[in-house]
Amino acid sequence: MAVQGLAYLVTEVAEVEAWRSFVERVLGAQLVENADGLTVRLDERAARLLLRPASADGPVVAGWQVADERAAHELAGRAGAQAVPGAAPEAAARGVEGFIGFEDPSGQNLELCWGPLDAATPFCGARPHGGFRTGELGMGHAVWSLADLGVARSFYEEVLGFRPSDFATVPGPLYFFHANPRHHSLALGELGFVGLHHVMVEVLDFDDLGRSYDAAIEGGWPIISSLGRHTNDHVTSFYVRTPSNWAVEVGWGGLLIVDEASWQVRELTEGPSLWGHERTWVSDEMKVRQRELRHQAAAENLRAPLHLPAGMPADVEGVPLR
Ligand SMILES: [Fe+2]
């Protein structure tokens, strides 16, 4: 009985027009407009990101998928939480049969949902797009900065059933957890604020990562972490700040944890990135420290294998270069 993956995110946004441009140009995802606001599709699912227009940006609510309604109530009960059932129209907007909402120990709202529903039409990106890596891996991963990491870790691990992947101390304490073969669906850190730091969406085709990077640079979107490669999930990615101040990591080539029994939880002493990921948002001291770690990784000839995502749709082949 545990969370199976990240199903969706819901939030209120002040800058609707900027979001429209961000989703279509930077992510190349599919935008569906409806009475509630903007719904972002990444795949066959009806909704992966719900953006509700408001006078100010609101906190981001994560929708975590569980097996069924019984599992949702059992997990909420284990949390000792007062769970609020989601109304039918709200469930429909999220593309699920149902959900319940409650707070984690840090006061962050979360939802447990079941019965995912596909949209009536196939996914169609805002530009020709090879698609996002979702399915049993969920929509991606979310990284939260919280105030009391000890309490939060035991809640997500012991109550919601996330399994530890690994942990780091640079650029700050960060603990990574998986809920399916994706290396992490959740990471928790203490980064000096409470809220979502970023969500990662993974593209199936490497060229879509580059096209998102181009679009972010051309559009003047703040790139808070340059192109780089992570030491733990081996993802090649960059991070761009959304109009709501939290970031999206656009990534490619994530490692999967296929054999739970042999997986070893370790500290990432080599730092967060094999190369790149020059972060604008850390202190000057931390920038120097991270550069030192990358120099050391290069000097020690540290490398990671490439993980070519399986199951790319046929149309990702696009038009071959001649
Ligand atoms: Fe990430």
C-alpha cells in the first residue's frame, strides 16, 4: 500500500498569458483551455498540470496516484489526516475518478488520486514533439523545500510508502525517493523556503530537450540551472523558472531502478552533477564548491552510462536528416 507515482500538479497562477507562452513554447506541451483555466497535457492523460487563474500565485498541490479509493483512505488514515473528498467536477478536471486531499506535516496540501482517465483525443504537442516519458513512471518528479526535513521524510517514507533512492548534502540536504522505477518521483530538501522548488518532466527524444533549451533562451526565460547531467538519475537537463517562480526541469535519459532488491542507497559525495547545472540560485560560496566538485569528477574521469528511453512513439523519428 503506497503511492505509485506523481499524477498531476494543481496550482493558482497570476500570470496566465505568460504561462500560456511558457507551456507552448518552452515545454512544447499541449495546452487545453477550459472554464477552470489552463490544463496542460503531456501524454494520453486528460491533465498533468492544472493552472487556475488567480490574483496571486498559490501553493502547488501534488496529486499522487494510488491503486484505488480504498488505498487512498487507508494511507490518509495512516497519516492521521482529516481527508477531504474531492468533488466530482474537480476529479474530472484532474482526469481521475476520484481523489482525497489533506495536509502533510509541513502544511503542504497534497492529494491522493485513483482511476486515471485518458483524454478523448491523442496527445498533440504545441510543436512537433516526440512525447514525454510518463506511463508507469508518472508525470515526472517534484522537489519540495520544507522546514522540518526529519518529520517530512518519515511522513513520505513511512506513511505514504516512498522508498529512498539516495541523498546529497550539496547544495543542501536533499533526499530522493522513488515510487516506481523512475529514480525519484519525490525529493525533499531544506533550501530556505517552504514550497515546490521544481518539477521535472522528461522528454523521450533528446532533440526535444535541445528545442526546449533553445526556446527558453530565445524567450528570455530565466534559466536557473544550465544544461548539465545529474550524478544520481543520470538525467541530462536544464532548469527554467516558470511565471510562478518555481522551476521546471526539462530532462532526458533518466535511469530506472529496475531491481529494488539490489538497489543501494548512498550519499552523493561527488555532488549533484557530473558536468554543467551551473546554478544561479545558490550562494557564491556554493557555486565555487559545486565547480570544485565538477572539476574533481572530471579529473577522476567519472562517467555514467546513457539510458535510451524505450517505447518512443513512431512519430518521434520525425524527418531524418539527410
Ligand atoms: Fe530534479
